[in-house]
Amino acid sequence: MRRIALVLAIICPTLGLLVEAHDPTATRLTWVRDIEPIFKARCVECHRTGGSAPVPLTTYDEVRFWTGVIRQQVVSRRMPIWQAARGYGDFSNDPSLSPFDVARIAAWADAGGPRGDEASRPAPAPEKALRRLDAPAARQAIREMSFP
């Protein structure tokens, strides 16, 4: 019995050196390929120049300085801000991140926030048109609303 345990203790670690679970460079998260699409879908509506958030996060150059803070805010669920109480309906404008997206952002930040190859950028998704009303148009729209 001791011989078998000794043989296994010697052979098993050696086998682990021969078999690699995955190619580490192929699974590494990057801004271009993995994180930027999440930010475009969930963050840049507020985090853009002229948006309601104080820091624009639309490009890698804007984001790279903030990777540690972004990680902290996302993992603690302080960002993205969503004031509606959970469990009382689904909202089409809910910017909340899935646990999968939170883990991806955290892993990317932990890896130093690598940029990635521009050639690996996914095809752009159609942009949502932002509807902005100036004050007179907003007042007119409110006047035209009917309430029960």
C-alpha cells in the first residue's frame, strides 16, 4: 500500500506537467475583446463626456487609470447604480451586471487591465439612440401626457 502511494505521489505531479488545461494566452480577458462590450452596454450611457457620471469610461485610455476603482465598485455592486428594488418587476433600462460580467471585469482588472489586440474587437452592435429633450420640449411633452 505504501508503495502504491509513493508511486502515485511521484507520478501524479509529473503528469500534471505534461497536460495543460488551456492555453493561458487564449483565455486571457482583454479590454478590446471582452470588457469594452460590457461597458458599452452597461456603463457608457452615464460614463461618457457630458453624461451624468463624473468620469467618462468610453475608451481604454479613459478606463486604464481607474481599473482598481472599477473593480472595487463593480464587485461591491455600488456600480452600476440602480435604485429600483429587486424582485418587483423587470425593467428594460436596468444597467445591472450579471454575476458573470462582474467576475469578468474583476478578473480583467486583477490581470492589470490588458488592452488586447485591436484586430480581436467584436463587430459593433447597433447603438441605441439617446433621446434628449430640451426644457421647452420636455414641458410640452408633459403637457401632452394624460393621467388617469
